[in-house]
Amino acid sequence: MDWFHNLVWHDGKFLGIQWGVWKVIGWLGNAVFFSLFLVQWYATEKLKRVVVPTAFWWLSLAGSLLLLSYALFYQKDSVFILAYAFVWIPYIRNLIIHYRHAAAHLDCPKCGNLCPPHSHFCPACGSPVGEILIKSDRS
Ligand SMILES: [Zn+2]
């Protein structure tokens, strides 16, 4: 088992990597970025159509901020810094648009189905929702 021990732990290096706080942050960023592709792939396979789950944008945001901080404070390499300097902007924008859209969805009062924004009738049960419902309530 000596060869195995040398491979895993050698010269104070675990897996040949000199570990420190920033190395952990950098590898955590890599792990988060790797996981988001698995999350998206799983969601797509599950629904049998291409989907981007909300978790994808949260993981993108977390991974890019971890790697940006690693690049800024540890690596201090302009190429690496610029690669992650602005990518978080569309991630945040996508999250804002997603949550606004989700908030604009209407709950069907009859069956509880989540109806698209500005819809007049529930696509599941056909009962009136949104503005039509408010008007019929007044009469
Ligand atoms: Zn309904």
C-alpha cells in the first residue's frame, strides 16, 4: 500500500496538489461548475426536452464567483480574471427574469394549476383566471 500512500499523500501534497485555503476555494469552484452540467443534463433527460433548471443559474453564479475570487486574490492572472469578471451578470439577470416570471404566473382558483402570465382561462380545467375572474367577481 506504499505506492498508494505515495500517490495520495506525497511531500506534504494531497493528490500532488499543495493545498491551502485558496486551492480549496478554486477546486470548490471547479466542482460547482462541473455539477451544474450534471444538473442540467439530468433535468433534460428527465423531461426528454432541453431545459435549464433554476439550480443551473445558481450553480453558475456560485461557481463563477468562487473562481473569480480565486483568480483575483490567488492566481492574479489577467486572462483568468477576465474569463470570470463579467459572466455572473447574465446569471443574475436570468435569475431575476425567472423569479419575476414565476411571480407573474397565476394560480387557478378551481384546480390550483399554475397558469401562464396574462392568461384568461386555466389551460388545465378551463375556468377563468386573472382579469376575467376579477371582472366576473364584481358583477
Ligand atoms: Zn384550473
